[in-house]
Amino acid sequence: MKITDIRTHSVKLEGAISNAVVSFDDHDVSLVAIVSDVMRGGRPVVGFGFNSIGRYAQRGILLDRIRPRILAATPDSLLGEDGCQLDPAKVYAVAMKNEKPGGHGDRASAVGALELAVWDLNAKLDDRPAYAAIAEACGRSAKLVPVPVYAAGGYYYGTGSGKTLGDELQGYLDLGFDAFKIKVGGATESEDLARIEEALKLARSGAHLAVDANGRFDLPGGLAFGRRIAPYNLRWYEEIGDPLDYALNQAMAHCYDGPIATGENLFSLQDVRNLLNFGGMRSGRDIFQMDAGLSYGLTEYFRILELLESRGFDRAQVFPHGGHLINLHIVAGLGLGGCEAYPGVFKPFGGYPDSCPVTDGTVQPSDAPGFGLEEKPEIAAAIRRLMA
Amino acid sequence: MKITDIRTHSVKLEGAISNAVVSFDDHDVSLVAIVSDVMRGGRPVVGFGFNSIGRYAQRGILLDRIRPRILAATPDSLLGEDGCQLDPAKVYAVAMKNEKPGGHGDRASAVGALELAVWDLNAKLDDRPAYAAIAEACGRSAKLVPVPVYAAGGYYYGTGSGKTLGDELQGYLDLGFDAFKIKVGGATESEDLARIEEALKLARSGAHLAVDANGRFDLPGGLAFGRRIAPYNLRWYEEIGDPLDYALNQAMAHCYDGPIATGENLFSLQDVRNLLNFGGMRSGRDIFQMDAGLSYGLTEYFRILELLESRGFDRAQVFPHGGHLINLHIVAGLGLGGCEAYPGVFKPFGGYPDSCPVTDGTVQPSDAPGFGLEEKPEIAAAIRRLMA
């Protein structure tokens, strides 16, 4: 088999919202198609992937650097041992040809979208869901276990907005969620504490409520807020300061007894290694949120998981950032701790299709081939535009 | 004043060469123009910048994210206190609007090219060279002192290539250089040691010869090679391992007594802070090679220098990566340790124009307004194409 084309569109996110640091008004995502020469029902089998949410589409890097490298490679050099499928690790290596080490930012998103499209293509060639292909690649059982999922959101509402945090969280309960994550760090301490108290009424206990500062705090601010929230025994305290400030994370881990969550803005194995070497992360307690679509794809993600386990961490501590169907398959296939969801926002990529309902705080992928992106009508529409 | 347009071209590098890790065959650089509404001689004053060498042009990020943000900003919101010039820090902040923290890679190059074009524009508006504007911005004297410069290269030549390392280095001596940097890590240890011996014959002493492993070694390899080269008392041992592997750098600094050089692949203040916190860099000994064009421009670079000095390092320890006219102005304006040059390669951006001859191992910027990029004929040609 060989790749006959690689296509990409930048797809704007709908349902714009803001966290403590950025607005998602102008954010977009790269939808990537890998077109194979394998024909099924008179049409080529195509793999689709995208680079998760929050770091923008990567049209330039994909079209100027990565696509030419892949299309210039000898087709056989990209294949696995059986000669019938692409080898994701080989595609990753060719995509990175002549790229210098370090500087893991936008490039990691561009490669991530492409590498995930390889997984979608391979699973479709086998006519099976991606989680099964992912599980098999890691020597794991493909038996499906419901994936714990929590509703992320908990936005700030102005006094005249006609909506409250309680309304928002009640909506999540009505959708089948039983755990939430809310924003902190974007208001005064007393306002944030009042929001936590309001959320706890619906969450029933701190074990069902996490807070996310989106990197807003410096160390004194993070420590002060940590002292105030410690009595609530929250599920976790997320992205307290700059995501690369390992010294801050280490100090937080020394002083805040509850779980700390971070990693969604670490985009490579080496960045995660630095977090483990210097960030004070605690085995059996803290939460890792790396996102394959933002960090070169699953090949790199497998290496990251291997590193975590070699340092005594458990994959149950891993909850990928993103809240979308690709990461649901990854969590299910790899047996990670769970998923997030952002109900109603980050469309078309955010959220799960009707074939994956949320029940009792869990969700599971359907049996559609690949990541099943075609089952989500708004992604299916973007796919039709890309392939038109 | 206001910005009327921002233009960019991706300009291919000529004179392709390889180091131990990458080939520069397909590398390009973003040339950026900021067009102002200030007219001189019937034409608008235009600032030009580029994003240094080695990390590719950033067409997508510049055109899709950064240009729209700058052009959408209220013109006055980008001006300095006098209202007559752009404020580089304000342009930087607007360029980063809605960008998440972390992930300092390609984005840092895109912003760097733009921010440097602001400095070129401002200096042209004052009809003075950029080094003087840079010096003044930091409260330094604009008096010009010749800048130490070394010739970087020292490539590998096949036995049938008809050229030797000695030929190459003799060519640099003939051009006025008195110090070199050569590649290591791309051949066997004995071959690399023989190359060092060959280079020392022309360099006269280890103090005039640095070696660059381009991140090739793991820790055992870096340590082993370090033990072998220690007796030569080389000027420095550069980029030994992965540029983000602070633990490796720390171990090297504990074990290798000579100067270590790194930083060209660190693209933000936070990454440099991590190097200082965890990398074992030694005051008065080791060398920092951060490059403003790859790391968000001079606004971020000033913050990096301030951090270095606050931790007891000296700006004489700073030798920016790049080997081009923009960094010559930066080194001269800020009183840094010195510059590199890559004679004959990385054209059109590499190297210095005839108005900046190399003499006795030093070079200095001319009095052309701004960075004087127009004095280098091959850059001038690229500028004409961009503005056509």
C-alpha cells in the first residue's frame, strides 16, 4: 500500500469560551487526511486525525515541511513488517527529518495530527475501532471497559449573564456526568472559594470536583490558594503555574498534600522527563494530562507512558487533556485513568457522538472503524469539506 | 504612526550543509516586513527582520495568527510613550494574544522575526543603526566596540572530496578569523580526535578552538568524549546532548572542567530559567547561546539577560547562535561575549556584508540605519522580492 495524498484544513472552533489566561475566539484545529491507495467499495480508505484543542491549526508546518517529506519517502519505507499498513513510528521519523532537537511547540501538534491519522487509517484497514488497534500495539487486551469521564468547564459568569455556575453543573449532572472541573484563578480568592462551595453542593464531595488554574498563579499565589482549598480534599488542583516551571511544581508538591495535575502543555518525552526529574510529581497521587495530539502522536505517547511506569507511576494517574473522541479511544486502548469532556464547547472536535453516551460518569467508544470521527455529524461535515 | 501592512516570504537557505543530526537542504527562513505610514523620500519606512537559522520559516503562524492580531490592534495601543515609534514589548504582547503558556517552538521563531523587524523600523525612524537603539533601550553606551567573532564550520569531508578540514580552516584564517568551531560526534572518537589535532595546528591553542556535538551524545557518550578532549583545554564543548536534557547538562558540568556551551535550542525565558535551576551552568565559565530570532525577539532576550545577571552570570558568557547581521547588532548593542559566523553557508542570511569586514578576529556593524540588511546584496534582493 502507499499514501496517495495528504490533505489538511484548518477548522475553526465554535462555542468560544475563555479560561483565566486565553480566549478561544480565534482558535482552530488541523484536520488531516491520509489518503491510501487501498480501495473499499470503489473509494480509497482514508485515515483522519486532528491535533487536539488549544494550540491552533498547523497549516504552514503541515503543508510546508511535513507533507512534502512524507510524500517524498519511498512508500515501502513507511510500512510495517506485514507490508499492509503504515508504521506510525516510521511516519513519525520521516515527518521529523532534518528537524532539530528541542523546541517542542507547534511542530508537535502538526506531527500529532498526522500520526493520529495513521492510527485511524490502520484501524480502518483492519475494520476495527482504534482503541483495539492501540491496545494490541501495546500488548494489552482489547476488551472494552467503560472509561471514567468528568465534565470540564465551570466558567465565570457575570452577575447579569442570567446563568450561574450551579446551572452549568446541574446541566452536566443531567447529561450523566458525576464529576466536574471548574476554573479558578480568574477572580478574587473569596469569589473562587464561593464558587468551589457552590460546586461542592452538586458534586457531593471533593472527590468529584477538580479545579484548574490554567497556569495563572505564581508560587506564592499557588501556595496561598492551595492552603485555602486543602480542607475541601478536592480531586486535583490543576496547572497551578507556568507549565514549564518545574521548580514551582516541585514546591507545590512539597507543600500541598492533595493531588496536583499538570502536563497538558508538555509536548515531548524530554519535557515529561524534566517534569519527573525536577517537578516533584508523586507516585500514586498526582495526575498527568499529556495529550497525544499535541505531542507528536501515539508513538511518542507510548514512550512517555513507558517512562512514567519505569519511574514508578501508574497509568491510572494519566488523564489526557482534550475531551474528544480520539483521546477516548486512547484512554480506552491504553487503560488510562480517564477522560475529560467539555460539553457544548470546542465544537466540532470537542465531545462525543450519540453512539458514545455518558452513563453514570463513564463513556466508551463505539465499534465504528478507526476513531469513528465520521459518527460525529459536525466532524463528518468537516471531513466532507476536506475531501470534496 | 501606524502599521499599514505586514509581509513575509519564506526564503530558502543556500549552501546546504549537514551537522551530526540534520541536513539543512530543505531549511528556510521567514523574512518579515513591517510597513509603516511614515513616508521618507516618497516611500514608506519599512522595518525588516528574520527568524535566524535552523528552525524553518513560519509562514503559517505569521500569516494565520500573528499578522491578523497586529493589524487588528488599535494603532495607538502598539506605540511607545513618545507616540512616534512602535513599542516592541507591546507588539510582542499583542502577537501572543490568546496563545497558551508553554510550547516554545515554532511560535517563538515567528514572533522573533516580527519583533526584530520592529527594532529595525524604530532604528530607521531615528536614522541610526540598530545596535545604538538596542544599547539605549538597555541604558548602555552606544559607543561601538569591535565584536569578537569566530568561524563556525569544521565539517566532515569524505576521503574522496578533494578538500580537508585543514583547507577549510586555513580559508577562515585567510578571511581574518583567528578562532574556529568544528563539528564532533558525527564520526568515530578516534577520527574526531584526529580532526581536533588537525584543527589545533591552525588554531594555535585550545583557547581558539571550540567543538560542537549538535546534541548527538547521550550522557555516557558525552562524558567519555569529554574525558578524551579535556587535555586540549578547548574554548568550549557545545550542545553535548538533547538541548532540553538539563540532567545531562548538570552531570556534564560536574564532570567536565572546561566550559560547556548550550542554549541555542532554548526559546523562552522559562526554558532558560530551567537550565539555570537544573542544568548546572557555572558562573564565569560556561557559555549561553540563546538566539533572539528564535526566542520571541529582543523583548524576551532582555528578560533572559536580566535573569542571567540576577543569578550571577556575566553577559560576557553570552555568544548568540546564528552568525548573521541581526545578532551582530544585538551583541554590539548589549556588550555580549561575541558572535559566530558561518562563512559561505546559510546564504542569504548567514554572514556579514562587505561594510562589516572581519579583522583580527573581530567584526563590527556599519552605521547603516537599522540592522543594515539592505547592505548585504543577497538579503537586499530578497527584500526587493518581498516588497515588489
